[in-house]
Amino acid sequence: MKCGVVVFPGSNCDHDVYHVWKHVLHQEAAFLWHQDDSLQGCELIVLPGGFAYGDYLRAGALAALSPVMGAVKRHAEAGGLVLGICNGFQVLLETGLLPGAMRRNENLRFQCLDVHLKTERTDLPFTGRLAQGQVLRLPIAHAEGNYEDSPERLDALEAGGQVVFRYCEPDGRVTPESNPNGAARNIAGIANAAGNVLGLMPHPERASEAVLGNTDGLALFESLVEAGARHLESVGARQ
Amino acid sequence: MTVYPRREILDPQGKAIRDALTRVGFPGVDDVRAGKSFEISLGTGDPQAAESQLREMCEKLLANTVVEDYSVELLGSSVESLGTDGIRP
Amino acid sequence: MTVTVSEPAVNAETARSIGLTGEELERLKKILGRDPNWTELGITSALWSEHCSYKSSKIYLREFPTEGPHVLQGPGENAGVVDVGHGFVAVFKMESHNHPSFIEPYQGSMTGVGGILRDIFTMGARPIACMDALRFGEIDAPRMRFLIDGVVRGIGGYGNCMGIPTVGGETGFHRCYNGNILVNAFALGVARRDRIFHARASGAGNPVLYVGSRTGRDGIHGATMASESFDKESEQKRPTVQVGDPFTEKILLEACLEAMRTGAIVAIQDMGAAGLTSSTFEMAGRGGTGLRLDLDRVPLRQPGLTPYEMMLSESQERMVLVARKGREEEVEKVFRRWGLEVVDIGEITDTGRALLTWHGETAADIPIQPLTEEAPVYHRPVAEPADLAERWKAPEVPQPSDPRQALEELLATPELAGKRWIWQQYDHTVRTNTVQGPGGDAAVVLLKGTPSGLAMTCDVNPVYCYFDPRRGGAQAVAEAVRNLACVGAEPVGLTDCLNFGNPERPEISWQFREAVRGISEACRALSVPVISGNVSFYNETEGASIYPTPAIAMVGVIPSLASLPDPWFRHEGDRIVLLGDDRSEFGGAAYLRLLYDLEQGRPPAVVLDAELRLARLLRSLVAQGLLHTAHDLSEGGFLIALAEACFGRRPMGARVEVSMAGADLFSESQGRALVAVPPAALEQVLEAATTMGVPAREIGETGGADLVLKSGGEVLSAPVARLHEIWSTALPKALGL
């Protein structure tokens, strides 16, 4: 499956995602410049981490206006796969492809550390290789990861099974202590109702190589490789 | 009170917003400065005392006078609620 | 002939107000053959400032060994370059931004990081790692919490936004920094060996291009501020603080690296201290060319800047480059695509002079090399402190009535406590290269695409340096070599930030001379060349100077990353071996300073021969995959190092027995390290130590929930969880932030 990594001015983790997809998983990958509105035939679109536009005004706000996001929106509306990591998640929220908003971390500081995530949806293209309740250890590195929405909309999110990852203890218990940024209900990653768009704050691409000491993130990308084949088939069948 | 980056100093945020406004269809924008606004309700009824207190707040805490300018405007005695805390940065 | 703007008259007084002495003014007049105008005076004051010309330090810096088998570029360019194998080079340097950070800590440290990063990518190397050496005063000193918070936010603010991991550093607290904090920023980049760029102009007729942010009045005379001490009037100097824009610099970084690949760039330099002046003059000076600049074409952030202001502005995120005539469009296209402004502001000439025009008239006409290559060189008077013998008297060392309590008290000091509160605010995993991040003896990053890794570390002990700058300088180098050896890295070069007080005071110049001597001796004995560096003088407030703080940052290559040890215990049942000689040495020791407020005595001996043998042994053991843990001893001596080794991701205790007793558990003898090895490898490790001439003794084994130490007939026992709690919460508690 061909993966397109969007590059906004200020994106930093574009190279990291490209590296994992192309050099670790040996899949086709391309960089998508923010000014272009072509997705170059990519089936999986990744909005990487970083500081698009310096996070000025609001994180993701200026990036959401880029020409490429028009094409990404159409791709998502047609059922195409979109993954937003960290800053990418913030862009998805600003674009409206995912509900809710991100606020500053509760302690008002940038935090870089490992967290544990509990997997709550395993039937998505992003999580096919994970087991229900599986705990992943992944790095976070952000100053605005405090996910927020109105209680009614959060209830709807939960009811719709759209919470995919939640901050937890190493043994899987969801506790306030395991929440690194104050995010509502320990929410670390969510999907849209259709399940083809996922946003998460932690960085799976930073935990995809043994030499770096942690490969828990690789399963997410491997799930996508598998799903890519299935997705192509189903799209082909519909046409 | 409003707090803005000093005129002579670079405002990276303002610059980025201005460029974005240009791209989104507002090419006539010359300059944007991005700052903060605070609404503070004080217990006192004395406008002079209030203004002097607010200025001191700016000097001591709300503005970093090395890089920021501030201005204070009294909105009058009102019992409007401002939210759970009196300050909305 | 010269421009008439309302500018000050040029005389000895106005010259002094911008940092030029009467003699320097006369020297300039001789070079020009006439009186200078205000712009020419400003240009000269910037180029001849301490920061740009190293006039007080040059005669001593010549002593550094700067060559080695791997060195491609030593001091003299924007950064040093060393070969690291597999067709790659590492480009690195450290720079200080002390004075601006004391005034405005967030912007000061932001722009410090921004500046050092530009020094790296202007050479054509992509920055892949940062470190920071920070020295703060006592936490309760006025403004100190504000300064600490601002500096940490600023370093994070810039590095994180640029997407470059901050993987290590060093943070110290001492009252001598109460009025002068130190912020030294290090950056390392990687490039292909044949793709390095230099800042050496050439080719008459080649256009000079300006790229990046517009020019404002930022930091005018920042270079001179760095060359002056603080006093009550420093507060009025506030407007000179520059504001950093890491977003623009990230764009600039990507655009520069891409533009360099066009092959149409002849020379490139970033605009740092003294902005347009130092960058254009230095490029032309190195290349022996002249230059013509049309100042009307310089992009301005606000109208009405005079030539003086344009030439001295320190607005950030700007580069100047020389393009090949006829191919400038190729270069400009790249910058525009990235949304950056690029303007042709002049050309290289063969006159050897700088001709600056403005509003149709000559704003300055000045020869270049006499300013850049023939700046004044000073032989400041040097005087050993009269009370040196007094200072070196061995201190009376109180024995701890309760070693466990002494241990806990030391672990609870900001100086020795865990620094996670600081480095957790830095992104240390971006770029997927970080094998070992902050918290260990040395940071390790991948050299991507190869089996090798690069290791880096920062070290210096200012208290040692105060009592004996020569020994302290050597110790800093030795400790850095030791730190690198703990991760199996062979040093390839070092960079430095030499932070001192006012060199016009004879004792300070003595400190400087001695420190440089000590560093040089250690570098020669340990085969580590000095490839770049920075001098920061005038770190003094109201006449009180900081302790001499020659910060060393050293880089090494790890040939293979298989079986890298951790700096802490990782397996229960490993055998613990103590390498090196134990002696009673307390000169400037943390035990005396932090528990008894006593600073006294000559620092511990630095036996370079023993350090060399220890480093070779450690590297060999790591390469053979025999070590699970390697951690060297430094401040606080053996017991502190042992406790630290218990604080891994999964804290783990140990049961050990040593012949040291009482206060000796905290003696700071050099040349020592702790290793933990699987039992099957113990024999081999001990034999290797004997063969390589390193004293070694097995002292116990890892495991359990407690740290249990038998020493001098007594048993010290403490739960690791408790020690870890004290050590990891001490700093945030003290800061209350």
C-alpha cells in the first residue's frame, strides 16, 4: 500500500514515518507537499507530528487551511485511510475530520516520556493486529495533548466506540496517574464514526525498531499494511 | 488589559498568521500582531486605585516588559460574571 | 562622500560607548588613513569585540591541539568537522548565550539554540542532536526560579519546534552563578564527507544573497554586550534581546540543505553575533576577497534603519550566501518554494575592501582583512592568586555519623538529584535515532544507515576549576573520555565553551591560561583534538566573577551498537566490579560542599595515563559485549555512583562490600568506574583489567529491593524505592514549579 506523508512547513516527523514505512516495512511511500492538491495515488495518508506553522495561533489551525487538506478531506470522505499522529491529530481536529479539540497539557509544559495505551478497538484497519485490551508502551512528545469536548459529545464518542486508545497503567488499568496531560477520560486516540480516520497523540513511528529499544508501535503500521491489501480489494470490488 | 509583543520586536506568531490570511484570500493585510487579553474584576470602586493596581499587575506578572507592551482599560463597575476565575488569559 | 544621517560624532568617548578602546580607535584610524564614520566605527567595534575576535584569549587558544587523523576542519570555521566513518562526517560546536539569558531567559536560550543550529547547517550538515550545559545559582537566589524555568522552556521551545532531539547535557547549581547564569548550547550534525560547505567567499562578480527573516533593531550591539560585565545599568540595556522564530529556522534549514544540493552555492554563513557585519566580512576575509553591498536592498522589518543599524542588527534566522554568477536563480527558486524571502544585496569583488552604499552614497569603505585577520591581540596581565597555597591546604574531612543519612541528604540536593524535571521538557526521541537519551553518562544516537552510533557528553566541575584551573581543565576532558568509554565510544573530537570572568583582571586571565593548559595536556595524552569552541568572558556582576567554567562537549564513535550497556543495573545477579584506584581525595568535593558548606583543597589528581588505560579497557569490554552496566564515578564519589546505578527504568538494589569506609565512600578520586557483568563473564573481565593495567575488584552483586553496603565493619542498608523517591523528587520539590 502506498503511503503519502504530508509535509507542512514545520512538520518534523515526516521523515520518521517515511523511514518506518519504506525502510522498515519495505512499502511504497511518498512525500506530499502542502501546496499540492494531488495525493499521488496514495491509499494511506499520514499527517505526521511536528510543529506545522510553528503551532502558531492554535496547533494545527494554519495547517488545516493548506491546499493539500482539501484532497485529504475528499480522500477521507470517500473512505480512504487517514492517520494523524500528534500534530497530525491536531490538524484532523482543526479540519473537522475528527471531533473535539486539543488544549495545553494540564501542567502547561511540553512532556516527552513513555506512556502506556490500552487498545479498545481492534476491528479497524489501524489495529487489526492488536488484541482487545492490549497494552502498548509508546513515546509521547507534546505540549498540547489535552483532548477535550463537551460531555455530551464525549458520551457519543464512547457510545460509538470511537475511542481507540486510552492512557493506562502498564497493567492496563485506566487511572488518573497514568494520564500524562489531563486529556478527558484518558483519551489518547480516536477514530471517526466510519473508522477510516484515526488520530493519536503518541508516536508509534518512534517505537518501530529494535535498536531503539521498543517495537510496540510497529503493530499499528503492520495492521495498516494488511488492511491496505484488504481495502484495495474491497474498493476494487465496489468499482 | 491587553498585552502585545513590543512594536520593534519580532512577532513570529503575527507573521505566520498574516501569511496565512494572505493565502486564505486576504492579501491586503499589512501586519498582524498577536497578543493576549485579560478581563479582571476588582473589588474596589475607586477607578484611580483600580488602574494603578492593574498597571502593577502588568508590570509584575501579566506582561514581560522586556519583550511586551501592555495597555489598561477600565470597563466600569459592572457585576457581569466572567467565569469561574476572574482572569481569562 | 559619507552619509549624513543624525548619528553621533566619532570620538574616543562615543567609541567607548560601543566597546572600542582609545587604542583600538587609533588603530582603526591608521588602517583607514583617516577618521572613521559612525558606521565604520560600529562595524569595527563588532568585529573587534571579544566575542568575535577572541582578542583576550587567542594567545592561549593556540595551545589547543587541533589536529588528528579524523579531523577535516578545526577551529576557524562555523563549526568543526570530523570523519566518523562510512563516508560520513560529524559537524559540531558549542556556543554560549549567557548574558542575554540572564536578562530574558526564554528568548535568550531560544536564540542560543537557534544560533548554534545555524552554525551546523550552514556547513551543509543536518543537525541531529543537541545538548545543553547549564549553570544556575542557588535556587532561592533572586529571580533564579524564573531564570531556570525560562531557560528550560526556551531550550525546549526551540529544539522541539525544529524537530531536533535534545539528548543530553549537564546542569549545575552554585552560588557563584547567582548574578551570571550560564547557558551553553551544543549541536551536532551529520553530512556526507564530500558535501561540506565552507564560509569562504570567492569569485569576483559572484552575487551575495540575503535569505530569511527581515532585519530589525534586535540585539544591536549584542556582541558587545557579551563582551561586558553586568552592573546596575544593564537593566537599561533590555531592548537588545533578540526574539527567536524556530518555525522560520526549520524552513530555513530545509531550504538551505536543498539549495546546497543545486551546486550553485559557493559559500554560505549564518548571521549570528554582529549579524550582517561578521557574516559578510568573515566570508570575504577568509577568501581574501572584497565585497560590495547595496544596503538599500536589505529587507527591513521596520522602516528607517540606518546603515549602522543594518550592519549590526542581530535579527535571527538569516543567512548570507555567495552564489555562482548566472546560477543564482536556481538557488533563489528553492528558497521561494519554501516561502522564504531571498534578495540579491551585492557582490564579491577583488578589491579586498568592503564598499557599502546607501541612498546613492558611500556608507562605509573599509579594508577587510586588517579587520578580520589582524584584529588586536592582547596579552592580558596574568597573576596567580596570592592565597593559592592557602586554598590548596587539605580540608579537614568530617566523618559521617550516619553514612546512610549522608547519602540521602546528598541525593536530595539539586546538584546531585535526578534532572528528569528538566529533560522531560525536551523532545529526545524525534528523528528515531535516539538509542540512549538524557539521564546517562553519554547520549547515543544512530548514525543511520550504518551499524555505528555517535556518542556525546558534556562535562566540567567548576569548583575544581576554581581551586586549580589546570587540573580542573584536565579533569573535564578526562571525565568526558570516561563517559564516552562507558558506552564503548572512541573520542573523535571535542568542542568547548570557556566561560570566565573579566580577563582584564589578572587572576581571571591566569585561570584562563591554566585551564587551557590543563585541557591541552589532557587532550594530547588522550588523543582528542579540539575542533571548535567558544569563549565567553565578562561573566561577572558588580565585580564578582563566576568560577572558571570551561565546559567540554566531546563526541565519539561506537563502531557497533550491538550489546550496549546501560548506565544502571539491568539484571539481577550480575557481578559488580569497581575499576580504578580508591584514594582519599576531598579537594572541592561535593560531600564537603553540600553537607558542610566547605570548599577547600586542591582537586583530586588527574592521572592521565590511568584514565587512558581505563578508557581503553571499558571500550574493549563494551565491544566484546561483556558489560550489562557501565557507569563512571564523579561528583559524590563511589556511594553516589552506586546509588545512581540502582535507579534504572526498573529500580534494582545491590549487595556490595568495599574496603573504603566513612567519608571515603564520597571521596572523588578520578579514573574510576562501576561495571556490572553476567557471572559467566566475570573471569574474563577481571583478566582483561589485569592485562590492561587497571586495578579491579569484584565488590558484590546486583539484585533485591535494597542497597546493602558493608564497609568498615558497618552495614548500610536502604530501600532503593526510598532512595529513588528522594533522588527523583528533590529537584521539582526545590523548584516548586
